[in-house]
Amino acid sequence: MPIRAKSQSLALAKSSKRRPPAALRAQQPADALALSVFMQMKRAAAVVDHDGRLLLSNSVFDELFGAEGGNAMLARINGEAGRNAGKTSRQERFPNGRTFEIETFPVDQGWLIAAGDVTDHLAGQARAAEAARTDGITGLGNRLMFREQLTRLLHNPDSAAATVALLVVDLDRFKALNASLGRKVGDALLGLVGKRIRSAVAAGDTVARLEADKFGIIQVGQPQPQSADALAIRLVDLIGRAYLCDGQLINVAGSIGVVLPSPGAQDCDHLLKNADLALGRAKKDGHGSYRFFEAEMDERMQARRHLEIDLRRALALREFVLVYQPQVNLRTNTVTGFEALLRWQCPTRGAVSPLDFIPLAEETGVIIPIGEWVLRTACREAAKWSPAHIVAVNVSAVQFGNPNLVSTIISALAESGLDPRRLELEITESVMLDARGTAHAVLQVLRTMGVRVALDDFGTGYSSLGYLRSFPFDKIKIDQSFVRGTSNDPVGAAIVRAIAELGQSLGMATVAEGVETADQLARVASDGCTEVQGYYFSRPMAPDQIESYLSTRNRTNLL
Amino acid sequence: MHSQLYRLVYFSKNRIVGGPAAITVEIDSILRSSQRNNTRMDITGALIFNTGIFAQVLEGPRDSVEATFEKIQQDVRHSDVQVLAFDATDQRAFARWSMGYFGRSRESQDLFGHIAAATGFTTAGLEGARIFEIIRDIAFEEEGRAA
Ligand SMILES: Cc1cc2nc3c(=O)[nH]c(=O)nc-3n(C[C@H](O)[C@H](O)[C@H](O)COP(=O)(O)O)c2cc1C
């Protein structure tokens, strides 16, 4: 029987006969096996000669391509296979809507064609890709989708950067809301917020939920910055309107950071970071604000980062020193002790004021090792002094959050041999504001060890009398702002007097801070303060100056 | 689906821009949307307005009230929505949905006075009368302040 040489449609029709042509009929057992595999394969398979004639086909192939579509395909495959001599593979969509992956391999007689229906597989892949880019809670895109979209836009030479804006929206207080309303309502609320954002943007804009309660928007094809400005205003208004959700009335506010990509900007993460910086500033401005990114924000952030790096290094490089400022008892005119004050002598920055680095140290937690160093150093120094003098050490709220504080203090005392009654911790009311009450418990423990506790900066902040009742402080330190202003500030004077009286009736010492002149000294003395601290008596001094200071003082006092 | 009956009462600032002609167009559009949607959503209530404010009562299944409110919240024709009440209730105080003009302006009265008649302004029972009085008082009080 000759190889089919008739028209292709006929060949196709005939190919449904199960019996293979003589030329291909099995000679060897291995060939027989190969042939039967070929005939029974689940994939459509056929052999075509170099002239495009069908030599052999299996039943799946016949079923799929037995009609007209098959001829066109064969002709094309033949042409293509002829052009590239090796194995080829490609996907093709057929008029019936299905997509096949078609592979051709060169064989002796011509080409082996194998085709599989990949329609469902592709659809599954597309669904998975879509799902991987969709946020389940809001139905919006997620971070992956957002980054891809932004990257595509930044790399597309056709998209005019001047018409693009990136906005990030963050809900204020959402975590607290989520905790009080429950996850289910929290999620539903995120869904509503997402819809409101969607309703405010144009059809071509991209909206995604980037994380937790943070949304991202890419505005395209609009004149900037005015369009981003208008959108931000609208979003702040819209998101801030009340929600009814799960039978409850909910109020949240959104803050927004906006960044306009500079021409040629291509780094998606850098843009997102700048948007976050602007968002951070907006949040600082208060609920429901928006801010455009400015290069200066980045500079400030960098400056902070460098300060943090230097700060972490400073301890190891021994750039910190403690200086000591005496506190004088007004009745006896004797030095009762010294407050240890931290100084940072940075080789590159020079002397850095504590006001400039303590807040950052607290924010970053670096205050914990620094605070530990201060405690140990102050105890070691004070142990060398006359037993009549105490040392006062500032301990911040952040340190009270550290479970190791008590053991650090115990070890500082043990190592130095300092009598616990000579150590005074100065705390601000922020320590007492700790809601869990752990600070209070820690203070009680320290108290039973004999450590003294002073309330610092009293008069600023809330100055709740409740703190004074909740813990028996040894001392109240009156903030220097009230002391300094006394000459022409009757309110400040009244406050000093009130605190002094309060201390007296509660049995607590009262220290007026920042006394600089004889006039101020006379006034705080008449107001009833028991102790003073300030330049009038002495600036803070290096530890090796203490001895001579005390002896000079004693000598002059004796005169 | 939550079918528990809820009642929402709120007022907001009227932000429709333009003269009487623009206001007529927008009020008409709100009227038509509301008539179309509220029946379908099983919502009854009352919307009263003047040149300064809107005050509205919406009653219906919780999901319907929440969905309708969410749509209304996004409407640029008003702002500063103040929710006065959002509570479960046993009974509707408004048997149908209606809308009416409550303001001092003679001119607006002439323009919008007919709407109440068109929607058949009605309340049901004492509770309905009480709530209606509240929102009407708000409308009169806030009219000058909001504008
Ligand atoms: C004060 C005020 C009250 C409204 N009350 C309703 C209402 O009760 N029902 C309603 O469907 N639309 C109300 N709307 C209109 C909606 O905000 C929205 O425009 C409308 O539902 C869109 O309907 P449509 O999608 O069927 O056109 C109100 C609008 C405003 C400004």
C-alpha cells in the first residue's frame, strides 16, 4: 500500500483507519511497541512527510483535527518546520476557542507532530496568576500586582512620567479599631474603604491594598501635581466619612503620602519608600492629612539614619561621658548628691546635645544599652564618694519596658558596692503612664531594695496628682521652666509654691531645677523648696572635679 | 444577609453648586434614583432638604440600609454627614419613602414645594411623627448655619 498521496482532506479522512501504512509497519518488536504507544497516546500525534502529506495519525489527532482546521495547520506547520530544522514548539488558538501546544520533531520520514490541549491548563494558570495578584479582603490588587504595574509604567517609554502620581493611603487608628471591633468587621471596613478609593479614581488608575490598612494608588494620564492634589483632598474627605458596617457606626480617618516620579525614575521601591516618608509626615500632621514628598524629607531621614548608626557605635567607642551636677539642701546648705548627666562627644559631630540624641535613642531602643552603661558608670563613680552623697540617674520609660531593668540595677549596685539607698532613679511621668502597670511593680521592687525614686520634670505634661498618690516618691523635681520665669511670672511662682507645699504635706523633698541667679534662689527658697540644682551652685562637672568642688565649698562655707 | 430592621437618621451639608436651576436638576436626580432604588432595597424613610442641609431617615433591612448609606456617603452633592442614630428597630416609622423641602426661602418653596406632594409625604404613628419633627427642626436650625 502506497503512502497516502491524495488530497490532504482525503488523507485525513483515511487516516482514521487504525491500520498503519506499510512503510511504517512494524519490523521489529521495539518498533511495534513504539507504534502502539503512538497510536494510543492521549496527545494528538501525526507524522507528516516533507511535502506536507500526512503519513500517520492517531485517533486523538483525527478527532481533533479531522476537519478543515487540520489542513491549514498541517500546511503551516510544514512550512515552519522546514524553516527551522530542529524541534519546535508553540501554542495556537483554534477557531473552536481551544488552545493547543504543538510540538514538531524531525524524523526520518519528515516530521512528528504532537499536540495537546492546554486550554484548561492555561486558564488555570491565568486564574492562579490573577489570584496571586488579588487581595482577598478587598478584591483589589495586592502589593505584587501594584509593584508590577508601577514597574511596567516606569519602564514604559510611552508613559509620560509627568502625568503619573503615586499615592499611599493609611488608616489612622485602624489597629485599635480592628482590636475592638474584631477581624470580621475590620476586614469588612477595609472592603468599604477600598470601594470608596476605587470610586474616587479614574478607570485607568490602579488601586491595591499594599499591607494591613495601607492602600496604594497609581494615578495616570492626568496633569500633575494638581490632579494628585485634588485626588488626595477627595480621598481624605471620602475615607473620613462615617461607615455603617455590621450594624455599627465606624469613624476612621485616612492619611495620604503623595510622590510624583521624577523624569527617568525607574526604581519602584525607591518611589514607594518616598511615598511612605510623605505618609509619615502626613500622619504627624494629624488625622486626615496629606503630604507631597519633598527631597528634604529624604535628607532628614538619611540624617536620622546616620545619627542612629553613630549612636550605636558611640557606646563601643567610649564616646559617652557622665558629668555630675550637685543638688544642695537649702536648710543645711550642704550638697546632698549629684545628678548624673549624659554627654556625647562625637568625633565627627562634636558635642551632641542630649536633646538631639536621646529621643532617637529611645525610639530606636539604643537607649537600653546606653542606659545600662549610665547606671553602671554612675554607681561605680558614686561608690568612690563620701557616703553622704547620693547619685541620681535618669531612667526612661523605654528602659522600664525592658524586663531586665531590675537585674541590671541589682548587678550595677553589686558590682560597684554602692549602697542602694545612695542610688536615686529619676523618672518622668511617662513611666507612670504605662497602662499595664509593670513600671509600677518594678518601682515597688526597687523601693524595697532601698533605691530612691524621684519624679522628674514635674509641672510639665499632665502632672497628675494621681501619680503622686500612686507611688511614694522620695523627691519631686520642679521643672526649670517654672523656676526660671519666676521674677515676672506670677503663675510660674504659684505653681512652684503649690508643688513645694504638696511635697511638704506628702513628705517628699522638692528640688527646684535650673536655678541660675541669687534672685531665683531666694524666691524658690521662700516658696518652700527643700533643695535646688542649677548653674547658680555649679555647672555639671567631670567626675574628677567633684572632690575639689566639695572641699572648696566646705572651706568657703566655713568662712 | 441581615434582615433585621434598622433605622438610620443623619443630616449633612447641601453641597449642590449653582443656582436654582442646578439645584432643581440635582434634586430631581436624587428623587428619581431614590424612588427607583429604595423600593427594590425595601427602604422607606424621609429625605428633607433646603438650600443649607439634607436630613434623612432610612429604614430597612440592615444590609440595605448599610449599602444605601455607603452609596449616599460617596455622593459629592453633600458633605459633613452627621449620623444621629443607627439602631435596630421593631417597626418602621415611615411606611414609604418620601422627600420634601423644608426651608424658609419663599423662592425655594415655590421651586420644591411640590416634591412632598409628589412623593406623598407621610409618617406612620407617633414614633414617625417624633422623628420627623426632629429632622424637620434640624433642617430649619441648620439651614442658615450650613449655607
Ligand atoms: C442627601 C442625599 C440623599 C440620598 N438618598 C438616596 C436614597 O435614599 N436612595 C438612593 O438610592 N439614592 C439616594 N441618593 C443618591 C445616591 O447618592 C446616588 O446618587 C444614587 O443612589 C445613584 O443611583 P443610581 O446608581 O441608581 O443612579 C441620595 C443622595 C443625597 C445627596
